[in-house]
Amino acid sequence: MRALVTGGAGFIGSHLCDALTARGHEVFVLDNLSTGRFQNIEHLDNVTSIIDSTLNKEIVRDLVRDVDVVYHLAATVGVQLVVDAPIQTIQNNIQGTEILLEETCRYRRKLLLTSTSEVYGKSMQAVFREDDDCIIGPPHRHRWCYAASKAIDEFLALSYWHEKRHPVVVARLFNTVGPRQTGRYGMVIPNLTRQALQGEPLTVFGDGQQSRCFSYVGDVVPALITLMEDDAVNGEVYNIGSDHPVTIEALAKLIIERTGSSSDIRFIPYEEAYGYGYEDMRHRAPSLEKIHAAIGYAPQTSLEEILDSVIAELRKNEF
Ligand code: UDP
């Protein structure tokens, strides 16, 4: 099997490349290295890397023609990057997916689109189900351009299925974490872990009572592969994540405990952290009923185990 992974040098993409090559697949990576790192995949033999953008239609067409399946992960992600560069976010996320869908449809290659729990927006439901409404904030708050751009990607992918029976599946990822995730663009676990290891105060934004469910990349990646291999899921959207919420303050305390750090916690107002244009969602937890019924998915790795893997990696790399 030959697979194209867009965004394959990124955090989740590189773990996907590990898993695909371990299964004997030949992998092609298309990544512009804007947030990905070549070091994430340089240890892999059965991978051909093309350093280019998903906006380069000719390259995408050539690659799609030569593979059997396409995992589309390339996107502008990370709250900091999104609020700093909303134009780039919207263009990359929408045009890149348009091109990938057009070309995979041309050659009838199944496409898995990675989307995000952000599309649920600021809905206040206790858990989000795939057919729930998406409640996105106003356009002058730039954070929402990420959710809106990924929602358009989903609309487009599902329209290709509806109108052309082009095989697609959408995976909505909920706060995937683990080794190789960078804290540069705002992600909380690598950020707070680095701060704890360096003896700096842990920066908790807002009152710290907002909650998230963190899922281990090593649990998420096999689910992506199963969704690709199973044609019964075509045309569907699936949540993937963990259903154990933790507040960000409790997370910070756990990181301090597991690193043995003497750091304390510093609460920072959102405006100070991200500037104007930021708006956080209070709670975010997935219903995993649909994906469990479809492919038997259930998260396996505890938050403590996840943190230990991230701490071990950051210690090894000396940041
Ligand atoms: N956050 C924080 N300190 C940081 C980075 C993030 O308190 O240094 C908070 C952020 O405001 C959000 C949560 O942690 O409430 C998760 O942030 P992240 O960017 O990792 O993911 P999000 O769920 O916002 O996409």
C-alpha cells in the first residue's frame, strides 16, 4: 500500500508515518515545514519527503496519482499561530483541502480529512456529538477563523461524498498530545511541561477552570488508519479523543507533581496571553459513542502516562 500523508513532518503526521511504515506501507510526505520538522521523520527508511505546499496543485496531482490513499493533515494549527496569521490560516486550510479533494476525486483515492473539535465552537453541551450544532464566535475574533476554515473543509469533503460518491472520511480530533508536539504555537502541555522543567512559573490562562480532554497520539493514530481501511465509514464524521476532562489548573498541578518541579502557577488574563481576538471555550469533551460503535475505538492511555512520555522527551532533548 502506498500512502500520501500531507503534513507528515508534523506532530501527528510523523506518528502516522511511524505507524504506516511499521505496517509495511510505502509513505510519501508532503509538508512545507512551516510548523513540521524534518527531524520528526528522518529516522524512517520507507518515506519519501517532498518539501512543498498543498497549495501546489501540480505536485499534489502527481503525488495523488501515484498512491493508493491520502491522509490530509496539513493545516495551519495552534491558537497562537491562528491569531497571529488569520489570512494564512484561512487560505492554507481552505485552498489546501480544495486541491486535495479535487485531485483525490480525479483519481478516486480515498481521503481522510483530519478536522478538529474546534468546529463545535463555544457550544456549552457537556459532550459533543458529531451531529450537534457548531456555535462559532464572531469573525472579528480571529480565533474562530480556524474553526470556520475547518468546518468549510468538512462541508466540502462531505459534499464530494454526497455529489460524487468520492470516498472520504472526517476525523475530528480533540486535543491530541504526546512527544514531538511543540509548545511554540500555544499548545498547553508542551508549554507547561517546559516551564516546569526550566523552573519557570506555569502560565495558566484565565481562571484555569476551563477543561479539556487530552488524548494520546499513540491512541489516535491507529484509529485514523482503521478509518482509512474501513469503507463502511465513508461519508461520515467521527470524534476521536479521550473522554476524561481535566481543568487547566489541575493539569498544571499534575505537571508540577510529575516533573518534581518547584515552579508555581501564574494566572494570566487571556487578553495578555493572546491579545485581542481571542476567546476561549470553557469545556470541551467528545462523545465517543459513534467511533466506538464503528471501529471499537476507546482511549487507552491515561493523562499521567501521557505526561510522563512528554516529560521524558523534553528531558532528553534538553528543550
Ligand atoms: N493554555 C494555558 N496556558 C498555556 C497554553 C494554553 O492556560 O500556556 C490554555 C488555553 O487557554 C486553553 C487550554 O489551555 O484553555 C488548551 O489550550 P491549547 O492551545 O493546548 O488547546 P485548545 O484547546 O485551546 O485548542
